Amino acid sequence: MQTIIEPFRIKSVEPIRMTTHQEREAILKAAHYNLFALSAEDVLIDLLTDSGTGAMSSEQWAAVMRGDESYAGSASWGRFEAAVKATFGFEFVIPTHQGRAAERILFSVMCKEGDVVPNNTHFDTTRANVEYQGARAVDLVIPEGKVPEAIHPFKGNMDTGALEELIAEVGTERIPLIMITITNNSMGGQPVSMANIREVAAIAHEHGIPFYFDACRFAENAFFIKLREEGYEDSSVREIVTEMFAFADGCTMSAKKDGLANIGGFLCTNDAALAQQEKDLLILTEGFPTYGGLAGRDLEAIAVGLEEVLHEDYLEYRLASTRYLGEHIARQGVPIVQPPGGHAIYIDARAMLPHIPPLQFPGQALACELYLEAGIRSTEIGSVMFGKTEPDSGEELPADMELVRLAIPRRAYTQSHVDYVVEAIINVFERRQDIRGLKLTWQAPYLRHFTARFEQV
Ligand SMILES: Cc1ncc(COP(=O)(O)O)c(C=O)c1O
């Protein structure tokens, strides 16, 4: 059968409010052309993020009812800890309210001013948390990973030659850890191969540097390995995950992605002394180490989610549905990051809108246009998110790429919603010459994309 079907049926529905083009024009202006400022009720198809926006299963809702809300040592914590250990194999598990809390604790404990942290590509919160410690976040993705149209099965791989050079240049004592983000969200949701993981871990360990995963989309990455890497076609996804994580000394995780939960995260390590320091910090801001800012019912939902996310029928549908969206728009000429990633399709706004200069934010302009056209909310991953101000001259520098991300919430939308998105993108593509750029009118000092304001040029 060619037709993609969801490997689940729907038990509970949530209405979508329809809006007109005219209404959306007024809404967008009032939001200062920043889609983060929209009320979700004004959005028809919300592809802003795949983070915390998925639908939970009947088993997860059943587990929620089992939630034990005891302050210390709850049964829900026991089930959560067991599920995390069974999936990832680390000795110490530190629960947090979401991924960035795990990052803040990890980098507060491991990094100091002047340190350097290599990653294939830092996600924005990861970069911000590294830089907040006075350390430098260095992205070392392979060259193909930076070329949107380049086809490579594992475009998220780290450039191991560049990693060796960096270590030689700054010295091991200034590199507190090496991290790999699976899948590589900021560069197209592209996977990392087992061979690359093995090689990076070997380099790290040869220099006595701990090796960590940003594990948000570990299951999608593992399924890509099964589909694309020689020797893994007959392995189960669980076996692949076990092998991947055996190379690492720890991980940060946002359970809002492949934890199939609406909130939650955790930090793992095999180092007892480090775990103690992390727990001390956890108590200060997140909570007692057996709940870490989460309700018992959230811990339960994550424990079940970590098991369900490894179901291969689900992963097959998940990647096929994302690929369907990418292939259908690419076939009409829309430039996308190739090949389609796991959780999202990324439109190359620089290639689609060459008449808009990078500092007039083509990605942001395109995201606004998709909202106007069909009420679709996407997000810019370009010069709004990653542009920089040169410290000496004050000059604005654009990002390497101008992408618009259409992130697909897990198990929330149907294939007919995907067809609607395809149609809307093609409509906008056909009138791309008429799209105008944007001018920044206000920005915050950190993570400016969440609150920046714009007006049309
Ligand atoms: C790769 C990656 N790392 C870290 C995070 C941060 O997780 P959270 O949003 O739960 O704080 C995200 C969230 O989108 C992510 O995609």
C-alpha cells in the first residue's frame, strides 16, 4: 500500500478555529510580525514546534491517573527512573521540567569562563546556556550539513577533522565536554550515523573529554540509522538506541520531543560526583531529585512515552509523513533542506526569496506569508534566531542559512492536514516575487526570536 495511514485512531478531538485572510492580516500586524506572539486560537495548523505539542496515547492518559504526587520517593519517580535507565543505560538520572533546565544545570556544573564546547550544531537554548557561562559554543557539522540542497544520508554528522583541529588549537583542559545533537534540529533535523557517533566518542575519550548527547530526538535518529546505515537494517530500534548511548557519558533530554510528553526533561550521567553537584543545583531551582519540577503524573507520561516512541510502526509512519510533505513541495520547485529530516521540513527561504536580503529576514517574511495564506504557523531558523551583532563594530551579521521550519507535532495532525499544508506552500511559492522583507524594530538581549518585533519594509 502507498497511502500513509496513522498507526492509531482518534479517541478525542480538539476543534480548530477557522479564520479569514482579512482577520489574519490584522492579527499578524498586532503581533508585530512575530508568530510567537500569536494566540494559538488564531492558528489553524500549528507547526511552530514539535516540542510538547504531540498527542498522548490512551496508555499515557491511563498512566497519568496513576501519578503519585508524593514529594519524595514517589512510585511515579521509580517508574520514570526505571524507564530512563532501561532506554539509555546511564547510572544517574536527574529529572528537570524541560530540556533547557537540564542544559543549564549541566553547563553550570561543567563549564567555566573561557571554555569551549563543540557540538554538531548547538540548538538555540543549548548555545545560550553555554554562552551564559562565559564559554564558547562551536558548531562543527560536516560541510554537507550546511548546504541545504546537498544530499547525504547523515548530514547531522560532526566533522571529526575539525574537532581534532579544535582540540589541538584550544587544548583539552578548555573543553569540558563534546556534545552531539541527535537529530541535528538547527540544521534540518538531520541524523547522525552510528559510525560518526563511534568516531567522535573515540576522539573525546582519547583526550579524556566526556562525550554527551543532546538526545531530544534519539528515536527518530535511531530509525534513520536502521533505514540508512549498512549493518543496521535487521537491528531493532531499541538495540540501536542501546548501542548509541553506550558510547556516551551522559545526555540532556527534552521529553517534549521523543519522550512523547507535553512537558519534562532530564539529565543523565555515569559520574557520581557530577550527579551530586547536579542534584544540589536541581534542589535550588527545580525541585527535589525525585521530581525535579515535574508532577508525578508527568513522570508517568514520560515513562510510557519512552517505551511507545520505540514502536517501529510509529517511527515508520512518522518519518514517511514528514518525507511526504517535503517531497510534495519539492516536486513543485520549493527549495527545501534535502533530504527531508525526521521531525520537520525546512524551506530554504534564501533560495526561494533571493530578492530579500538576509538582514531583511527572508525566513521570517516567508513564515508570516504562510500564516496569511492559510493560518499555518511555522518558525524562522535564520538571521532572526542566529544573526549576531559584531561586538566591536556593532555591525549586524546574518546567519549561515535562512530557513523556515515546519515542525510536525507527534500524532496530532492527520494526512489531510499535511495535504492542506502542501497546497498552502505551493500557493505562496507561486506568488513569491510579491513577498516583502521585514525590518527589526525591537529585540531582547538573549534569544531574541521569541519576542522580537518587526515591520514590513
Ligand atoms: C535539539 C534541542 N535541544 C534542546 C532543546 C530544549 O528543550 P526544551 O524546549 O524542552 O527546553 C530543544 C527544544 O526544542 C531542541 O530541539
